[in-house]
Amino acid sequence: MGKTVAKQLQAIRGMNDLLPEQTVVWQYFEQKVRGVLASTGYQEIRMPVLEPTELFKRSIGEVTDIVEKEMYTFDDRNGDSLTLRPEGTAGCVRAAQQHSLLQNQTQRLWYYGPMFRHERPQKGRYRQFYQVGVETFGMEGPDIDAELILMSARLWRELGILDHVRLELNSLGTAADRKRYREALVEYLRGHLEALDDDSRRRLDSNPLRILDSKNETTQQLLEGAPVLSDYLDEESQLHFSALKAMLDEAGVAYVVNPRLVRGLDYYGKTVFEWVTTELGAQGTVCAGGRYDGLVEQLGGKPVPAVGFAMGVERLILLLETLQLIPAEVHHQVDAYLLVLGENCSSYALTVAEQLRLAVPSLRLVVNCGGGSFKSQMKKVARSGAPIALIVGDDEVSSRRIGVKYQDRDEPQQALTLEQTQNLLNQQLA
Ligand code: ATP
Ligand code: MG
């Protein structure tokens, strides 16, 4: 009997491994994000990836795409229903309430991590994907809405994509406004049932506002003649919206008002916005958010005004890659590679390497471990991309020196003391 070869297991569909050549790009992005958030006074919060299923049902809404068909929900060993978080806002509100961060104070919070939705995997749409989310609490005016938008615009500028994204803006008014509007919309659509696609017909009873962002063309045509939400806004919502637009005008941030922008979650009211690119096909929304003044109360707290957004990290990185905006140095992770050319040279090489790392704090130095011929070690230098090769052989060990050879220019190898090597590396990295 022949040996059976064990079947290799694969990652779950729609859940991606990120290999080292990709993680350096992610780190570049993360570092820009952290910089922008820190400079605006936002503080990081970290929540579990699992929450009680009830939390998402009560916040996102029972008749949304997420809760109806996208959640990873299961019973744990105690029989409690748990759900892998499909988004971060609900958990963030839960945590902020649980730890009393919301009473008589303002909060500017952000989080970063994986979200889970059982969707059809395709470019820019995965089952495990990452969001950077920002949530603010206790500020009801349009100034904080504007701050969020200006902050995201600044991040786009730093990443070089500001000219490739468009800001879409709308106001959803109050719950009462939406109720009056919903009635008018349903009445209009009932008069044209034959022109509605199946999905939209189903939503007519459950969530008619979602029909507004139907991708179906005849439905879109039908909506041309439908009542518009902006005609149903109360005075306060109108003032809030025009004040926000004035602030964006003054700050020089361009936007388009999209009266059909409703967002897929139930908890939004007043301001909603999306940053959209045309470079990624159907998955063009890279960042989306809005105001959710009713959510804290809905989850059992005293009412607290709130506004936030979440960006899709994979989509932003895809956009950076599509536009070739990732600086070349992102892929250069090694400044020097130390060759060890002799059986008794390892301890000297490792000690010298530690001393260099101590003396040159930004130095990224790789020591060759596991031996190998000069030729094979030189191949590793080339693969590492290091501009400098450091060399330790028997001669260097006995003379207490370090061989130094530039990889990017034609100069003879030098034999330097530890101190000279430190100085050279400091100059090189400056
Ligand atoms: P879409 O309309 O593309 O399905 P959404 O309205 O469901 O997006 P949100 O819940 O607002 O998305 O999430 C905020 C952002 O997270 C989106 O704008 C997008 O960039 C990203 N995102 C959402 N779902 C996915 C996914 N399955 N894969 C990758 N990124 C996603
Ligand atoms: Mg979605």
C-alpha cells in the first residue's frame, strides 16, 4: 500500500492571508492613519471580535443586508448566541456605555481590526476584511461632522488619493422626517409595482428607504420621479445640513449632495456621507459614515449624540496599488545584511550586530544564520535589498574588525572598527 499524502488545508474562502510583501504596505497605510488620528486628538479603543448576537440585531436593524444574510452567528458551548462583529460601531457603543465613557463628556475614539460578513467574495469584497473606524460621542453640532470629513480628506491627501475620491453627502433628517418620507415613497412606489425589481418589492414593506440605492436600472429610472427626502427634513435638520456644507465650502472640501444616499444601516440620521472612487469598479466606496444620535439610547443608555465613519482598508490599499502610490522605500526593509563566513565567527557576528543595533537605533540589520557559502550568502544580501553588506570571517574576528561592502556602488571592501562602522551606518541612514 502506498502512503497517502495528507490533504493540505486552505484558508476559508474570502479570508485572506497577508504575506510579508503585503504587510509592509499595510504598515505604511496604518502608520499614516495613526498619524492623522493622533494629530486630531482621537484615542484608540480595542473591542472583542465576538459580541452577543442581540447587540447587532438591536443596533444595525433586523431588516438590513448585514443582519438578514451576512452575519457569522453561532451558539457557543453554553448555548449563547454569539456573532463575529460585522462592523465596529455597535461594539464601540457597547464598550463606551459599559465603561461609562459617555456621561457628561465628549469622546473621540478609533479602532482598527477585522470585521466579518458572509458576502460573495470578489475584488474589494471579502468575508474577513479590515476597517479603521472612528466614533465620536457627546457632540451634536455640525462642527464635529465637518471635523471627521476634514480629517479623512487630510488622510487622502497624505496618501495621495484625494483627487481620486469623491465625497457624497446627504441628510437623513430625524426619525419622524424619515417616517413621513417613507410613507410618501411607499405610496409612490405602490403605484408603480410592475416596474420594481424583486428585491425592492420585498423591501417595500420591510425597509423601503433601501430601495433608493437599488442597483437595478428600471428601479433607478422609476426613482427619478419619486419624492425626495430633502423635502421632508425638519428645520433643525436643514440647518444642521446647511451649516455642515458651509463649513466644508469654507475649508475647500468638494462634495456632491446625493439625495439617494441612505446607507445600509438603520441607526443613521441627519448627516450621512461616503467617499467613493471610480477606480475600483462596483466596490467603490472606500469610507462611509454618518450621524447616529439615537443609537446609544436604543442600546439602553441615556441619549448621546454621536457621529462616526469606517474605512475599508483593503479597498484603500487596492486603490493605492492601482494608482501606484506606494513609495518604493516601503518595500526596502533591510539596511544591512551581515555575512558570517566561518564556523567560529557566529558569536562575534551576533555580538557585533547587537552592538550596532544599540548604537544605531533606526538600523535594520539581518545576520546570516545557518551558514552557507560566500556565494549563497551574497544571494541572500541581494534578495534582502540591503544596500550594505557587512562581513565577518576569521580575519575580522582576529583583528576585531568588520568588513563593509556597498552593494549599490563599486568601491573596494573596507575593514572598519566597530566605532567606524557605527559612524558609517549613522551617516548612511541619516
Ligand atoms: P458596500 O455597499 O460596498 O457593501 P457597506 O455599506 O456594506 O458597503 P459599511 O458597512 O458602510 O459598508 O462599511 C464601511 C466600509 O467598509 C465600506 O465603505 C467598505 O469600504 C468596507 N467594506 C464593507 N464591506 C466590505 C467587505 N465585505 N469587504 C471589504 N470591505 C468592505
Ligand atoms: Mg455591504
